[in-house]
Amino acid sequence: MDCKGIETARRDNCQLIREIMDTSLKAILIHSRPDLAVAYVKQQISMLLMNEMDMSKLVITKALTKTSDQYAVGNKQAHVELAARIKKRDTNLAPKVGDRVPYVMIKAASGAKAWEKAEDPIYVLENNIPLDTDWWADGG
């Protein structure tokens, strides 16, 4: 199966989304078994909500094409704002324009925007910060 332009091929989606889409499409289109696709998706969502999912499958990466001050006011991007936060914490670790910025979504106050929830996966592990598994279950 050769997929182009959908979630299975996009680099800026997390591995979990790519795996769910790929496995589900194969079950439906190749094996004619939508029931297997449904069961697989339910199992993955259950693992996610019970915090049994390997965090590496939840990492999103986006290319940093501009610095935060080059975006229009009110147009905050998760990876751009995270790059600025990393720079404040340690300028040596700060992503530069052209780098891909990896991030996961962490639990935050109710109503927090995506850019406020984005955090560096290593920082999350080092500081034992809980992930916002509902964010992925709700479709981001």
C-alpha cells in the first residue's frame, strides 16, 4: 500500500497516528476487515488513556521556519513557542531555524492552548511531567 499526503505519510504527526492509520487502512482496504480496524483503534485508545503508551510514539515534530517574534501577534505555534521556552532555559539547547522541534502535549490548566501544552520530551521525562493523553484521544 503506497500512501501519499495522508497521516501515514506526514512527518509532523506522531508515530501513533501513523501506525493507527496504516494498520486500520490495511485491515479495511487489503483484508476487508473493518472490525479488525475498529478493535485495533479501541485497543490503542485504551492503552493511551491508561498511560500504557510508549511516549516515543506520541512525539510530534515540526520544522522551525521562523523565530517566535517573526510570527504575527496572536498566531502562536506550539513548536515555535516551545523553542523560545527552551532558549530561555538553556540557550545551548535551543533549536535554531531549520531544525525540527520535537514535542509532546502535557497536562495543563483547563482551556490551555496547544502552544501552552507543548513541551520537550526529554524535559518531560527528566521532570516527571504528566502527558495530556486526552489531547491525543480527542484527535489533537
